[in-house]
Amino acid sequence: MKFPKIVSCKSPTLFFKLFALCWLFFVFVLKTEAQIAVIGGVNFSNVRSDVSLESKNGLTAYHFGVSVQYYPIKSLEKLSLTNEVIFSQKGYLQSFAEDYTFRFNYLTLPVLVNYTPHSFFSVQGGIELSQLMSTSIKQGMKTYRHFDTGLVLGISVFDNSRVSFYTRATYGLRYMLDYVLIDEMGDFEEDINDIYNVCFSAGIKIKLRNEKIAFGK
């Protein structure tokens, strides 16, 4: 019989902080027009795993934050970039004799490219960098990786209005957990890197001002 043993792993927190500083510089220093909004909504979260997780189910959670959408090229009004700072809760459920909830609270920095083929809707794609802030699991901060990245694909409707709606799918790229399998003799048999976040989000975006604001001028 094989037994898993958890191996804690440090995260590149310094990289996350440097990226956040670069994000702030890019948004507020470069000469561009932008729109600021608050966002919030619901997450339908789960995890994918290379090793089968028994009795696994999705978790309904939430997210909220601030969004800055800016237009770096005036001649390309259909193309814009979006940077956000979001508190996002993800996780999953497992049901055995009891129900177990695994919640992970992240501070995320999505970087999205928006293309608006029609005034009614736009499509989005990009990356999401996430820093784990807390978990519902005892010793969870010592067990799970603190840094996560994911690919994002989404759609936004009524994007030219003061109030718009969006849906997004985030596909995690970095494993959350390191562990090793131990055989019956107590010997280490295999290193396993496993469990990846998967999340579908839907929410509302409310612009603080509908007109564009000039930054860095």
C-alpha cells in the first residue's frame, strides 16, 4: 500500500510583489486613457487532478475587486487592456462520512487583452497571477503552494455601458500540492505534483465614470 506524504513548498512571493509594482507603474504612469470600475460576482470553482480524487465536487464562492481598462493605442479603439486587483475565493468539496470543504483565498492580478468586435460585447484573454492569502484547512498555508498562475478566457456584454456583465473561465497552470508516495517499507517511491485550480466566474462591472480618464498627462 502506498501512503502520500505532504511536502511544503515556498512560493515566489517576491516575484508577485514586483509584478504588482510594475502593474501600478504601467497603469498610472504611462500616458493613456482608462476607465476605472468595481467588479464582483460568483465563482464556480473546482480542481483537476492527475490522481483521482474520490467524491470530489465543485464549490460555489465569490470574488470582488477593482478593474482598470485602458486604451494604449488611440487608433485601435476596439483593442484595450484590463488590469485588475481581485480577492477571489476558490476550492472544492469532498464527501465521505462527512463533508469536507477546501477553501483557498487568493489575491489575484489578471492581465487581459480585450477585443470589441461590436459595441454589444467584447472577448477577453490573458493570464492571472494569484497569491494565496489564507485557507480553511488547518496548516494549509504550510501545505499548499502560495503562488498560482492561470489562463483566462472570457466574454463581456454591454461593455460600453456604465454597468456591464462578464463571464470568465480560468484554467490553472501551476500545481497546488507537492507530495511523495511512500511504500509499505517506508521508502520514498515517487514525487507527485498535483491539484490545479479550475474556475468559472460570472459577475457585474460598474464603472465609476463612464467617460475615459487621461492618465500620465
